[in-house]
Amino acid sequence: MNIQRLYRLKGTLKVPGDKSISHRCVMLGSLARGTTTVTGFLQGADCLSSFSFFRKMGIAIKNDRQTVKIHGKGLHALSRPEGVLDTGNSGTTTRLMSGILAAQPFDCVINGDASIQSRPMGRIITPLSMMGADIQSLKGNNCAPLAINGGALTGIAYPSPVASAQVKSAILLAGLYARGETSVTEPYVSRDHTERMLKACGADIRTDGTTVTIRPVPELYACDIQVPGDISSAAYFIAAGLIVPGSQIRLLNVGVNPTRDGILKVCRDMGADITLDNERTYGSEPAADIIVRSSRLHGATIGGSIIPTLIDELPVIAVLACFAEGTTVIKDAQELKVKESNRIDIMVDNLKAMGADITATEDGMIIHGGRPLHGAAIATHMDHRVAMSFSVAGLASDGVTRLDHGECVDISYPGFFEDLKKLAR
């Protein structure tokens, strides 16, 4: 995929449904009694992998691309699957499903692609084992494939060393089945889509500061779910609109959950002209139209409690920082090393190839912005967020930016390049 400089982006766009929420729709819809109807579901490779998971365990799911209907049988009605349960590239599916499967009355093996087989699963194996789960890393390296022998669980109070929605959610989903109360305390609040959806389905769940507590209930019950646009997908057009001169973009119906909207706060701190319009509650999630205008940006320091609210957006924020005057420091972002790729090293290496003044640190990056960038050959490492971030960088750089494996964007944003062309006026 070749990207060249543009001189204006104009128009209105509707980004695909939220990836995190779409995953949870399938999981909780399958565990709830009754039919869950989902609109706005993300038709990306990651989320579609969750369908095959539950179909193998006896759940009927109909997907006509406009709506998804999940015919749940209740908390205790999953069937033993035949063969390995394949999560594809989805860390969310791998970790959250481990919490569910740990409590089932059957054994199974869960695995994914090469990226999943290198991502750390010890962070869920440890707390789930404390609850009584029998989970083994078949290669002995705390990574997938995982052998899970389901059985009875007991609630725990778990102080999580990381602010991770995947870790928190795996424990809470296991807590649906555990004897007694289960709680998770994080150093900072991570995204709370699981808690919101559990509550909508009738779970006994409460939040107090950074602690979430769940108690088992006899059943969850189906409810209709509207999925707002994914702010992580909107982030690329937010960034593009800010750095391509003369741009104005309206992004429709984007989720602005306060545990996910860190990119809006950071961009405003950097001097961005961003406004919200038509703010409303969309299902159980807040949403709004986001209006972005090209802006003169300046550097900022990004770290601490805001990091969990924008962890997936940090690659494109690094691109933004290259076009901002002054120095931007990204810190407390060690999680970037254990995503689909080591996003710290990959962003630094590729941005250096484009002429950026950027240095990797142990937990982030230091970027001295304001230097013009030029096109380069970009190694995406099949990471969808890296590919989209460098697509944005290429729009404001001299020459041609060449992405290998541009098709990897389909993991979270099928149609990304087509949507980009719609705004190139």
C-alpha cells in the first residue's frame, strides 16, 4: 500500500463499531438466556473469530452484517467443543475466554496465531489459578496454546499489578461462576465495557474507585445492544485531520466512554481544535460526533493514569508528536511492548526511517517534533495499528510511504483505506 501527501481532508465519516464492545457482545450474549440483538457490530477479523468460538460450543449466531443475533442458552449451557478453539489474532478473545472456560464442566485447548503465541498470558493464568482454575501453558512459557480443564472456582480479591481491561474482565467473567465474591483492584481504572454490559445483562456488579466486585447470579438475561463507533479507529482520522492543512472532518456516533477518551484529552492538551456534537447515551455507552479541524500542535507529557484510556492510540499519538512543535514524552507505557507487536520499537524504528527525531525509552518514547518527515518503506509487522498510524504519517510527509502488509488493517478496520479516500478532496 502506497501513501502520498494530501493537502486537505474534508467530509463526514462513520467509523466501524467498537472492537472491545463487539467482542463482549458475543461473549455475554452467548452466556445470557434469550436472544441478544446487536447493531453496529464490528465486522473485523478479530471479532468474527469470537463467532466460531461460541458456535463450536453450541451457540447459534446469525450475522447478516446489519445486525447480529446471538441465541444464548444461559450461563451453564455451553457444550464441550471439538478440536482447538482458535482465537486468531485476538488477545481479547484469548484472555477473556480463559476466564469463562476455566469454570466450564469440560476441558479444551485455546490457541491463536503467531502473535498470540508470543503474548503474555501469565497475567491471567496467575489470578485464575488463585481462583482454583487448572490452566497450563502447553509450551511452558506462559503463552498460548493454553490447556484449560474447567472446574469449580472460588472468589478472590485480586490486586492487579497492571491496569488492563483484559485481565480485569477475565477475572470478572470467572467470578460469574465462582463461589462467593470476586473483586479486582487496579492501579488505575482501565476501560469498563465489561462492567457496563454485565450490569445491563443483570449481573450483581459494583464499582468503588479502582475496585470492581462481582457476585454470582443464577442467570444473565439477553438485551439489545447498540455498538457505537470505535474511538480507536476514529483516532487515525482525528490525527490526520489535525496534521493535514485545511482539513475539517466530522466523525459520526463515536464512543466517548471516559475510560477510553484519553486521545481527546491529549490532543486538546497539544492544542488541537476538537469539539463534540450530538452527545448522547448509545445503549449503555456515551457517544458523540467528533469534529476535527487542522491545528498547530505543541508537545506534551503523556503518562500516569491516562495511559490505560489511550493505550491503543499511542502509536498514532507518536505520529502526531512528530508534527508538533517541541518535545513530547510518552511514559508509563510498558504495555506497548506486549501488544500485537513491540509497538515502542516498531514505531521508533519506522519513524526514524521517515526522518523523525525520536528515541525509545524503557516505558515509552521521547519525540522532538517539528522536523519534516519523508516517505519510507514501513515494516508493519502485520500490526493493524502500526499500519494505520503510518498511513496517517504518510499523508503529511514528502514522497511515498510504502506499507508492507497493508491488508492487516482488516483485523480492526475493514475498509480503512476506502474511508481515507472518501476524505481526500
